[in-house]
Amino acid sequence: MTSRGITPDIFTYNAMLDTLCKEGKTRKALDLMEAMAERGVLPNVVTYNTLVYGLCDSDQWGEAIKLLDNMKNHDVLLDVIPFNILIDALCKKRQMKETIEMFDLMIQRGIRPDVVTYTSLLDGFCRLGELGKAKSLFDKMVSVNNFPDIITLNILLNAYSEKGLMEKARILFDRIIELGGEPDLITYNILIKGYFLKSEVDQAKQFLEQMVSKGILPSMVSYNTLVEGYIKSERIDVALALLKDMIQKGLLPDRMTQNILKVVLSKRI
């Protein structure tokens, strides 16, 4: 391009950097950023965010952190986005010590965490089973008027349900309603599965009924979980009624549910 007398602009360079990062060629991407600066095309916030994401995806945390300092030195606006990219990547690698350090650095630089920041941190703690820290983070989030979205809430709700902590899950669900949140299909399926795992199928069925009353169409997962629960508790009539309702809604039982039902029904004949 330059050999033809055409000088690439920032948009061209950013597109090239994005391609290199997606291909895992981060060294070439960093070299290209240096080359563009030498040619008088200064990197912008998109340039840095693209590189930070690419470096994190390649587990090059040190290089990604250096870029944050580079942004500051070149008077590029350092906002919440590159920190969120780093924090999310570190959380997914379960490197919570480094994540907290990055979060603290973010605060020190006067950058206010947003719902994405908190959600990544909360997910990181839940992945490690540190539900106390996750709940404390949730409370802090609410206290600073950074209202959690339904994704954030579902992460914590799922962590409680998987651990069988259904009392805490129910309290959190009530808090969602209290804060004005709108539970979605995933929210209800999490609770249905949680109560199913504790063999409390009537409680699970209440949530199915509640979601229907709110106009949320249950999925195959919703019904299959309940049907399996009632079959295992030998309440076949309830299971059959749910199956009928399920089929009327155009949903079909999965193979496991069908097989369990066949075995149970064959014993009743």
C-alpha cells in the first residue's frame, strides 16, 4: 500500500491489527503499532483495546498491562474497557489475585467500575466456589448504585443452586424482584434445576407456574427437569400431566426422560 504512495490511516491500521490479533500474531501486531506511530499515525483507544484483547487471549498479561501505561504516556483516554478486558480474561483463568490487583489499579486511576467489571469479578469468585466473596461483591455493587443486570444475578443464583444452597438462592431471587429486576427463562431454569437436585420438585413446579404467569414460555429444559423429578419421586400422574402440557406447547421430552418414563410405566403394567 505504501509502495503505491497510499498512506494507511488509523482505520486501516486498526483493521490490520484486529486481523493479526485474531490470528494470534500478537508480536506482529505490536510491531505494526510501533511502525504506524513512526509513520505519524498515532494509536487511538480502539488500537489499544484491540491489542489488549489480543494479548489477553494469548495469555500475555504482562504485555497487556504495559499497554495500559503506554496509553497513559501517549495521552490516550484510558477508560473502563481495557480494564474490563483484562479483568475478564484473568477471572476466566481463575487468577483472582492478579484480578484484584487490576481492579485496585483501576480504582487508583480514577476509573469507575461498571456492571461488566463487577460481573466478571463475581463470576471469577463463583468459579472458585468463593460464594461469600461473590455475595460481598454483589452487595458492594448495589451499595454504590451500580445495579446488577440479570446476567450478574443469574451467575450468583446458579452458584448457590449448584451448591444446594436453595434458601440463599430464594433470598437472592426475592432481592432481584425487590430491586426491580426481571427474572428471565435462565433464572427460572436455574431455580427449577436447583430444587430438582434437592428432590424438592413441588418447589420447582411453583417456579414453572410463576414463569408461565409472567408470560415466560418454559423451555424443554424446564419441563424435562420437572418431569424427571416427578418420575424419580414416583409421582407419575403429575409427570404425565406435565408431559401432556409440554407436548401441547410443541415441546418434546428428551431421550433420558422418555427412557425413564418407559421403565417406570412398564413396571406399573
